[in-house]
Amino acid sequence: MIFRARRPFQITQNVVDSIAATVGSFPAERGGILGGYPRTGVVTHFHFDLSSRQTGATYSPNAQHLTELLQKHWNPRGIRLLGFVHSHPPSFRQLSTGDKVYAERILAVNDEMKELYLPLVMSAADSGCFELLPFGVTRSGERKVTVEAMKLMVTASVSNGVFERVSEAYDLEWLKRCRVIAVGAGGANQWLNSLARTGVGEIVVVDPDKVELKNIGTQHVYLSDVGQYKVQVVASRLRDINAEARVWPIPASLEEIDDETFARLAMAPWDQIEDREWRLHAAEDRSGPRRTLLCGLTDNFEAQARVNRLALQFGIPSLSAQVYREGRAAEITFTMPGVTPACQRCALRNRYEHFLQRGFKNNVTSNGTPIWSTDRLNALKGEIAMAILHHGTGHSRYGHLLDRIGNRNLIQVRMDPDLAETLGLTVFDRTFAGADRTRLLTDEAVWLPQEPDRPENNYPRCPDCGGTGDLRRAIGRFQDTRVMPLKWEAEA
Ligand SMILES: [Zn+2]
Ligand SMILES: [Zn+2]
């Protein structure tokens, strides 16, 4: 006897519950549409087709309504049609000829679709007990299809398996409700992938660029990505890692996002991000993200500077990173209101002065940067992101790390033993002056304490944070964060 294992039909418990509560509780011949990310094939989305026509013997989806759902709501988020679920009368546990003809038609007009799921429901209203019988329909030759019974595999949550080995490494429940907004998806591409592997539940990615051939040498992109928006490439990988992550790709530059839109991106509950009626005070309802971390991951100075202002304006933490010339060193700056006394502008005072006084243009590109430099920076950036996101959670590893980092919110990494000569950066030599040099060479980080810019520290007040030592006092102080202020306006 030849035993052929049935292929699994993977569906999340949430979707099964929704089907049971709708299709499964009406008499037969009701139905709905199934969706998910095409790379995984796991059914993660369901929409009950309320307006379908029931004749008692057949189920006919409302095509116009479903097309609209796909085009307006699912496709922009990367969710694709995976199949249809409908109910049959209790005695009829197979697909009908009509069902097969319907499947043939769907497969004929969707070339990229390899298989259509057509699970059947035995409704509790008919038989007293809800049952789901999965079938898959594939093409077999010209205008023919093959129907195969599949093995039902309900994943309590796909993530239970995905995150099995890191269930102690992070506070998964907490991270699921955290949001990260990444400005820049180039060198940070791999970092974002790793972030998805920690289970961060909501990720917004902003970048106007498309993948070019020259990016392949310095970023984790592939030949097959060339020509696509970087944010789309990242989004599809993130969903391929965590099918339940909510990912919002924005192929635009930060400049194109005004403060009101940013407020929604940062605080609104996920399903209200696009809702122009949502207002900041609505954040008090606490159904938005538990914590939002804004990341400046570009080599554009103006964008990095806006990140600092946005984080101050909305009282959220920020994390920025930059590779120095030829990847010989790198820098991370971050802020956490209530923890770090200095903002990123205080920490990067010289760079701002160059920019304002001499029309400084950042010409550091990734030219000559070994991929390892980017990867090295990304790893440390991840640790700091975990410290910021877990702060106050009591997690044994990351819950108190930020307290220990404290005011050291400028971190530099040495990736060239001759940094003092090549870039003129001597902080490592100074830091390790009394250390055993025979045991040191390269690949170290220095964690540099930062004081807020104010007269007591021999600097004019920081125009962004005011140098008060409490970043929360800068909340709501900007008219428009798109404008770089030149001086701090004393409170009236
Ligand atoms: Zn049917
Ligand atoms: Zn400042």
C-alpha cells in the first residue's frame, strides 16, 4: 500500500474561530474569503461574505464586494487571496462540480496563484457540530484542475512555533504590542529582519528608494529585489518571518510626512493609522502601541535630525545609527524621555554646527564599506533597541539594561585598529589608555556619557531639547518639526 501523506492546510486559530462564528453557525451555503501572505501560505485572514447569494444548494461569492476588499484593504498590506471557505449540507462532504468549475475560473485568471484553498464547512446549524474539511485545488494541464484533501493544521498562533526558542530571550507578549518606525531601509534591511525575529508586532518602514544593483554589495538585498521599493522588499521578508507582524511600508521620504500624519503612525491603534479623523488626544484610550520607538537609519543628516525632533515632540524614544567613512567606525545615538538627560542634538552638537555654519553636506555613502561593518553596527543597534523597548518591563535580561546605560547615549564602535590615523578618531586610545594593549585591537564599543547643552555646561541651550535635562519638557514645543530651530525659545 502506498501511503501518501496529506499536505497540511495551515490556518490560525483566530481564523478558525471567526469561520465557526459565521459560516459555521448559519445553515449551509454561506461562505467567505481566505487571505494570507503568499510566501507562507498560512491562512491568517478571513472575511465573511455577508452579501453572498444563497440558493440553498450553491454558494456564489459577491464578486464585486470581494474585489473591493482585496484591492482596497488586503493587497496594499501584502495580503493575497488564498481561497474560499463555504458550507455544504451535512451529507455532502466533497467539492461539487460547480465548486471545481469556480476554482478553474479563479486559477485561470490568477497566473501567480499555484493553488486555491477551498475548505468546506459542516455547519453547527445543520449538523450540531462545526467541522472544517480542507481541500486544495491545483492546475493539472490545460484548463484542468486536481482536487486534493488536505490535512488540517491549526496553529494556535504561527508564532508559537517561530518564537519557541526565544520565549525567554524577550518579553514576547510585550514586544507584540510595541511599534518600531524605521526611517531608512537600506543598511538597516537586515536589522529589520532581525527585529521581526524578536516578535516586535508592529513595524512601519519609510524609505523612498528602490533597490539598485550597487546595493547588493553593501545591504542584505538580492538580484531578484532590484527595481522594487526597498520598503516592499523589507515588508515581504518581515511577513515571511512573522506572519502575524503588522507591517506598514511607506515608499516616501520622511520630509513628505507631516507631524499630524506622524502622530498617527506613532500612536494610533494599528487599524486607525490611516484614519485622518484620529486625533492625538485619542491616544489616551490606550489601545495604541504600548511603546513606539522611532529609528533614524539613513545617511541623510536632515532626516536624522528630524528624527530627534519628532521623538522629542511626541515624547517617544529614538534610536539613530550611522556608519563612518569606509565603515571604519560607527555611531549610535538614542534618547529615552525620563532617562537620558541629553538629546541626540546635544550629543551631535558639532555635526549640527557644521551643517548650519558651513552648509555641511553629509557625503559619507556606503562606498568602501565592508558588509561586516554594517552587520556589526546592526547587532549593537539591536541590543539597544531591546533595552529601550523592554525598559520598565522587569524582563530579566533587558528590563533594566537601560538603567545601566543611563546617560551614555552616544556609543561609538571601532572597526579599524588604526582609527586614530585613518579617521582621526582618538576616543578609543584615550578610553583604553591604562588598559592592557596586548589584549586589545579592534571591535570595541565606547559608551560615552552625554550632558545636555546648557550654559552650566558651557554651551548655549540646545535648540531642540532646551538642555533642561528632562526630555519630557520638550513635548509639544515644536510648531512644525520639519523646521530645524536655531535657538531654544524660553517658556512664556
Ligand atoms: Zn460547494
Ligand atoms: Zn538637546
